[in-house]
Amino acid sequence: LISRKWRVEPTRIDLGDGVVVGEGSFSIMAGPCSIESEAQIEQVVAHLKENNVKIMRGGVFKPRSSPYAFRGMGMDGLKMFHRICRENDIKIITEVMQVSQIEEMIDYVDVFQVGARNSQNFNLLDSLGEAQKPVLLKRGISGTLEELLQAAEYIFSHGNEKIMLCERGIRSYEGAYRNVLDLNAVPVLKEKTHLPVIVDPSHGIGLRDYVESMSLAAVMAGADGVIYETHQVPEKAFSDGQQTLNFWESERVIERMRKAYDLR
Ligand code: PEP
Ligand code: MN
């Protein structure tokens, strides 16, 4: 069902209020790795508004490698995130980690993110298929494109067609950066499926200094959007600060990506 052979026209996902993700527009989604406080949300929202970015990311349930690391603000954080974004006409994307969270989260999110670690959590995918909310589905840490497409098929086959695929880097032997952002995936996925393809350069390379280059490369590779991490003081971020842009860097990459998209 997610194949271009079955449907030729690109899928466009309407998030309301004129915010549409998919071919024909370039979507920018930005925000901190983790939601940390009311003041933080307000500062990020102000930055996004100044740059006409309509979708904010931010995790409240965080999958962390260490159980002792910050694991997110949970529902209290999500409710605060939702209130501030609604007041400012910004859409919310945040990660859902398990089936039982869908129901409590659903009224507070615009897009559910499925993280790399949950990319093949088939019960979660089945339930998101029934939930009828847009989903951004990340590629698994060592996932093939075929596995990503099959994961999307789980959601789609339950009746939820509002799926964005996300390339976020795959694990390799290379130690110079966190992951290998597989931009090959973009044109290949665009040919195989009608679903929008989004690139996450932050997790893809994992180092702040290179996020801009890879964002621009993603635009030219044909991505329908990017999702990246930004924070008012990345050095103090509760998670992923090393790959998070400050607002000055974020503003610059937004401007350059829009110029690059116009050249495409
Ligand atoms: C994130 O978006 O902060 C995240 C945990 O991403 P991933 O699942 O791609 O590692
Ligand atoms: Mn992160």
C-alpha cells in the first residue's frame, strides 16, 4: 500500500492551519532533544516564530542508552508543551514509546514520532495505525530500507495513511561521528514510496558543526523536510547537546535550506 506502484500521487499530510507535509513544500521541524522547562519551550517557540517554522519537536518520553540519564518530563511536560504551542500556532511532534502512552498523549500531539529503537515494535505500529494521527517513523539503528517500508506498511494497513519516513543515520564501524546519515535513502525511498521523506541530520551525524552541511545535502537529495535539534544553550541541554544547534546556527541553516530548496 505504501508503494508507488500502488499509488503514484505523493501523499501529503495536512496538520491543519495550512501546515502540510509532503511533496510540493519543504517542511522544517526543529526544537530541543528533550522538553526541559516552560522557559525553554517559550524561548524555542519564539525562535521558531521569528523564522516562520511551524512544527516544533521535543521529547517528553526519552529512550536513553543509560537508565540513569534524563528520561523526559512525561505528561506534565507534554501538557505544557501543548499549551504554549497552541497559543503560538505551532504544531507538535514528540516521541511515543509504548502502546499505553498513545491514548494519554493523543490530544496533545500533532505528529507521533516513532524512534529508531522502536522502528520494529510491531504492536506499537499496529496501534498507531488505528490511532489515525500523523506518524513520523524513523529508520531503525541498523535498519534496512526494506524494513522501514515494511514498518510503514504496518501502520498504513491499519488505515492510517498519514506517515512520514525519516532517515536518521545508521550504525557503522566509523567512529568519527555518531551515525552515518544515509542520504542514498532519500532518492531511493522517493522512488519506492509515495510517502514523504524527512531527514534528521542531528542524529544522522551527531556533531553540531556538521549539521548544516548535511541539512543542505538533504535538501538537494530531494527530502521533503528536515527535523533537527536546536536549544537556547546547547551546552546545557539535558540530552544530545553535542549535536544541537544554537539559535544563531539554526537561523542560518533555515535560511540556507530555503535558498537551496528554491534551487531544486
Ligand atoms: C530523538 O529524536 O531525540 C531520538 C531519540 O531519535 P532517534 O530515535 O532517531 O535516536
Ligand atoms: Mn535527540
